Amino acid sequence: MAERITHSICVGGAIAIHSENGVIRRIRPIIFRDDDPKGWVIKARGREFTPNRKTQPAFIALTEKNRTYSYDRIRYPMIREDFVETHDGQNRNTENRGKSGYRRASWDEALDLVAREIKRLHAAYGKETITACTSSHHSWGLVGYKLSTFARFFRMMGYTELKDNPDSWEGFTWGAPHTYGYYWRLGGTEAFDLLEDALQNVETMIMWSHDPDTTRGGYAGNESVLWRQWLCELGVQFIYIDPLNNFSSVKQAAKWFGPRPGTDAALCEGIAHVWLTEGLYDKEYIAKHAHRFDEWAAYILGNGVDRIEKTPLWAERETGIPAADIRALARRWGTTKTMGGSGLRGGFGGVCRTANGTEFARLMVQLFAMQGMGKPGQNVWVATTGAPMDYNFWFGGYSDPLSQIANQPVADVTAVNPVTQKLYRPNVPDAILDGHYEWYGEGFCGGGLDLEFTEHIYPEPGYNKVHCFWRYGGTFMGSMLDTNKWIKMYQSPELEFVINQDIHFHGEARFADVILPACTNLERYDIGEMCNSGNGGYQSHSQTGNSWQIVVFQDKAIEPLWDSMSDYWIFSQVAERLGWGDKFTEGRTELDWCRRLWEKSDLCEKVSWEDFRNKGYYVAGVPEDWERHFGFRWFAEEYPCDTPNHKPFQEEGLLGTFTGKFEFVSESMLYYAPNDEVRTPIATYKPSWEGHHSIKARQYPFHLITPHPRFDYHTQHNSSTPWFWEIPENRVYINGNPYLVARIHPVKAKEKGIKDGDIIELFNERGNVLCVARVTYRVEINTIHAYGSSGIYNPVEPGKFKSMDIGGCVNVLTPGRLIGEYVPGMAPNSTLLDVRKWEGPLPESQYFEWKLDKVNFAAEPDTASCSEIIEGDGFNKLQSQESRKYKKERANV
Amino acid sequence: MANKLMVQHMFKVNGRYRTPEGKTLKVVLSEVYNLRCFELDEKGNMTGPMIKIHPESELASKLVYLD
């Protein structure tokens, strides 16, 4: 059969897929045709800059083939071997969750069981007794996305909603809005047209806790790598501040600063001290746009309540960065046109996921304000967003209510959840185990500052507790903190029934009573725009992180493998069994929903449905004379705000704070929570509750930092893509187990007798994890670096509380504690631990493969085992089997 | 540009407006260039394709706010 080319989007970018005889052969970027629009051209400093005529996906997208045929694909519906379907939900051997194996079930058996249990639970406790949640972004596409199909099903059924915490930008969400508003962007700022501004004006880039080649601006793949190269070619000086001299830094940094983790706010104050004492800030701007600046300045200069002057020498003692370097950094920043910020879009970064993350975020914004934020070449912008785009073309992103199949106008009827009870993601185990939990905040508080201070109680008065958990896509054992408490929760009889619906056999799937195998988005239809989080949502117009605005018909490249099915099919089958299947589907297939999304957007004006399907993508060109809407310029130059997705008060020249100005003393904190010990009215550096000043540091002297991963997207790639395990900077494969790399400074390694490549044990009172040591000067001397959420939860004694992990699941070590009483954010980068060379025996293999092998061999005796797929020719064997099956089916047709 | 935008925010997101032809529109987005609307049927359901209206257009000036 001829080769077939289809297109799709993954979290790593937009791709073209070559398949032949029912199997995926290769994956590549989408190369644009001559009849696609021309790229934008930016003129700057005597040069013209235009993007390459192709998408630039990250390597995680280019390895989707390996992930699709992965060793850990869930091939069949499965039921826990010792699960007993009792009439009252008791005596179900819940203590064996995580330990027990599985047996294969037919779809009918599994779905009938799920439907029976839902009916039983509803009758016994009411609709609120079921909770459900997704991981973040396990699969791209507006139909399959968590706010679409998943939301439609659960809202129609009624359930206890599990609110997400803003896990990627905690400090910015809970902190920065009290300094400059932007609560509707969860503390991030606006980057519109700042790529052009930077190419024309900027001289220095401050990349604070930012590794753009790794975190890729979110979902934009490698689209912005070229932009940073252009800036380098123009002589722009890049300064990186990160406890790890990270992958972007080693490529382009003029200078790397490695602060002790959790002390970045002290560095901010040291820089401010230099500016205040040497007059290196924009006094006119501050006089116009800042509120109670002098009180804050007095605090920095030693006239505050603590009477401590925040000199560079003081900052050196906290951060470990020499005072002379702090002065040099401050002078460079204060005397050149400087842009920068933290993390993947300027308001993210591991630094904000610390006990002091809110204060860092506020202080960082204050520093940019002192330099005239919004003036040409002066802004919060980190070279990952802000490309030109045609704002007049609208296609929805995943957070747009207008582009979700749960809602009108895409659906005929909007799905509404009748249950008001809620749970909060980081503390689900606490709530389930204790039966009571209280917290502040709505999770994502985009609707207003007041939402941060709303009180929630579980169980809500008048409601029953949760007794069933439906977990969908990915795993929190790896991305949420204090992994062991999740084990306790899963083994509790309070959870009478656990369903897991996923593509791969992730850590949490192994604790389920019934497992429903979903297919990848290469095996079903969907539609989506690359990197569009929503034009109006919390990351509005994030597609400016791309060089091209591209909407893709995510065609089915191959049929679903084995017994896996699309999430939409699974939910529609359960809905059918519950008696409301027609209401759920409205008579539409997934392809119908794709067409519906085309029809309800500007896409239908630009290209016919047939042409769009045939070509597979549409590129929205940028007019040659596009109108510029430079982010924050309106505020600096005092004209009514003209940037997309702005608020009415911005047209009056006001920020989203109480005073409409940069608040150096926060009036909103004084109003809502004047006694908050974390977010004081004046943002200040405060030593972490788990940091180098803690008593605990005597026993556990190292800081762990677990930033967003390079070889993963949340937990969805590294664990299921063994090709990555061949990268020595990622993992080392020993005895059938891929050990995650943990980085340690040579001085400390020598003290501990550790050599590069040794197996080391990271440990504290919460648990222990085996990793492979990478001894490198790239890491700050007191720091252990191991990427967060890229771990495979692989305990040597499955299902045992506090069992040692060998998959690199470093969240076994991180604190479950929230940032503060009023700040329900998580702080994985406030973790203390110790490290030692592992002298014990090396466990053999991954401890969950046998569960899959057992089921798979029972179904197909000649199939490949997990280890054959990882190590041997099992991968080719799978593809050959699929190809034969495909040919046979074609012959029958 | 700035003056145009002041007009943009005179329209209320999620507000219902009557057109000169008697149709009822719901404004679902207020963007830099356009108000984006859907027509409402007699039951209040959003129907048909997305309608773009420039906030400075003649049509926009004739929209009557309902609620």
C-alpha cells in the first residue's frame, strides 16, 4: 500500500505522520507548501528576520512513534485480580491496590462493571460520591481534551469536581497579581509583539529560572529556538540565573548565576539595593506608576521593621552569589535595555514553586517596574512568546469555553454539573484519608483577586464524601508531591471503587480496580491549533509562541492498537449504559465534532471542510502591515490599553491592582489577609520552612530542585519512550531499569565518595529514590538536581508505603505541605535531603512489567514482552504484527 | 487604535443584543478588532456560525442591549 501522510499536534508541536500498511513509519515536522502564506518579516538593526517554512516540533513530538508502540501501552481492559464486586462496596481487598496483578476483561465486562458501580454509588451516596480528574495535557486536540469530552461526561453525570492547582506557576498566581494585577493571566504578563520589540531594542536578557530549550514555552515545540539565536547574533547578552547551569544557559549565557535554591527573593532585594543606592532606576516612571514605593525602598535600605539593610553582601550570605557579582548584575541590568523574567513564559519557573515563591514573583515584577516596564526594550519577556500574529483570525484554544464540546455553541446543549462540592488536587489524599479538608482559593483564580481568599470545606455541608475515583490520563505519582500519601489513599477502603482510563500503564493505573485502555491521538480524529491555550483564557494568545499560526486536522494515522479505544468512545459507552448515551453524543461522532469546531470558528470562512481535511492543516498568515499591540506599552506611555484580551479598566490606564498601579505595598493583601505570614504587604525574602536555615538542614543538608522536565511533558513521555533512555543526560539503563540522572557538584560528590555514574540514594524522612549520579560543576554546590515529573513510579516493593523507588520518582521526597495557610500552592523546590552512594544490591528490572506481560501473553502468546520491546526486536515485532493484521483486514474488505 | 477600543468595551461580554432585523445576538468575545457573537434561537440556544461585528461598524451602532 502507498504511504499515507496525516497530520497531528502533540504537546511537543505540530507533526506530519507517515504510515504504511497500518503502521507508523516516521514522524517529521510539517513542511509548508508554496501556496501557504509567507512568513512575517521583522526588520531590526539593519537585518530582516523571518521564520523557516516549517513547524519546529520538539523531540518529544518526533518520538511519538515510540510512545505509540510503547512497552507499557495498556492493550486491553483489565480488572484487578483480587477485586471483589461486593454489594456494599466493602471488603474489596483495597489494601492490595498497587500490589495485585490484573486479568484481561472484555470491553462489555469492564464497561458493565463501571456502569453497575456508578449506579450503586449513586444510590448509596448520591452523585457527589464520584470524583474524577485528568492530568495536565496528556493529549492535544479540542475534542479529546480534558475540558471537552471528559468535562462533558462528568458534568452531565454530576460529580465532585477536583480543582487543579496552578502547578506550573504557583508563586506567580498567588503572588504577582498583588503587585501588578494580571490575575486573569494567573500572574503572567502580556507578551504581544515583544519579539519585534526585543529584536529592535533589547541589550540584555535576564533568564531567571528559565531553560527555554527545555520547557519550550509550553506547547510550542522548538519554535522559538531560532528567535533566541537571532538575539545572540545581534549581540544581546543573555544572563541565566538558575541553580543548574541549564541546557539553554550552557549554549548562550554570557554569565550564569547559581543561587542557593529558595533564595532568589534575596537576590532581588540585593539588586534593588544597588539600584536604590546608585540611582540606577527609572525615577520618573516609578513616581507616576508605583504605589508606596518609598516605604518599600526604606525596607530595602535597612529602615524597615527588621532594620536590616539588604546589601549585596547580605544577599551573598543567603544566595551564595558573591556580592561583587550581584553588583555587576545589577549595574548591567540597570544601565542597559533589559527584558527577562522567570520560567517558560516569563511568569513560571521552578523558583516560583518554593516556600518563598510568591515573594520572588512579586519582587521580580517590582524590579522590572523599576526599569520602566513597557518601554521599548524594557519588559517582562523571555523570548518564548510574542511573535506577530493575525489577531483577526479566531480558532479556539483548549481553555476557551467556546471551543469545548461540553458547551454551546459547539454542543447543542451545555453540560452542567449539578454538584457544587469540590476537592483540591494537591490534597486529595488528605481529604479522602481524613474525611475532612479545608482550604482557601479556587485553584485557578482568573476571575479576580477575591477568589484567592474563598474558603472551601470538604465535605460540603449536605453532601456525602467521595467513595469513587475515576482517574483519567497520566499520573500524579511523579507530578504531585509526597507520592506516598497517594499510596495510602488508594489503599484506603474509603475508596470503594477506582477506575483508571489511560493510554499507558502509569504509576496510578497500577492502583485501579478497573483499567480502561485509551488510544493515542494518532489513533483517532481530533482538531486543534498548535500551542493555543485559549484566546481569552489564562494564557491568552499563547500561540504567539509559534512562528506560525497553524490549525491542524488531527487525522487518524492508524487504527487504535489492540483493544484500546478513543476516550470519546469510552465515555459514550458508559453514558449509554447509564441511559443518557444520546444526550452525551447528540448523535455525533468524533469526526462530526471536529467539523463542528471548524464550523463554529473563523476557519470555515478560510477553507472548506473538504479542503481542510485533505490538506490536513491551515496556516493563518500575518498581514504584511500587521497592527502592533506591544505588551504593556500602553501603561508605560499612558494611552488606553490596545492589547488583545484586555480588561476595561486597562483602557483607563490602570493595572488590575486595587490602586491601578504597581503596588510595592500591597493594598489587596492588606485588605484580604493582613496577617498572611507568607505574603506580607511588603514582599520580602523569607527563609523557607524547609531550607538551609531549618533545623532539618543539619540532618538533610542538600536542596533538591525538580524543575519541569526536559525529556518529558508532565509524566507522559519519558516513562513510555525508551528511546529517551539512551540519552546519558536523561537515564542510564542498568539491570532492566532506567535510572534517572541526578546531578551533584564535584566538591560534594567527593565528600560523599560518589563518582560520576555511581548509583546514589537520595533520601529524607519521606522516602528514598535511587538515581545515577552525574557529577558536574553545572549545579550549585548545595543542590541536587533531578527533573520533576519525569520519573517512573517504580517501587521495589509495589504497593508498600514508603518503599524505595528506582524509577526516579523524586516526588517521593517532596513535601505535601502547601506554601502557606492562605497560599494553596505546592513547593517541590523546597525539599531538603541527603545523598549517599548506594552499596546495596541493584534490584532487577521494573517491578510492574510482569503485570502487563501476564495479560498480554494470555491474549497473544506470540507477542513481545515489555523487556523485548525495550531492549530487543520487540518493537519491530509489534509493528510487523500490526501490519499483518492490517493487511488481513484489508483483504477481507 | 485606542479610540476604537474604547468602543469595544461598550459591549458587554455574554450580553444579549437585538439587531435591526430583530435577531437576538449573544456577544461571546470582545477582541481587539471584533465583537464575536452567536445568534440565539427562541429557546436561548446559540445557533449558526460565529458572527463578527466591528465595534465601529454601522451594525454595531444599531445593536440594542437587552440584558
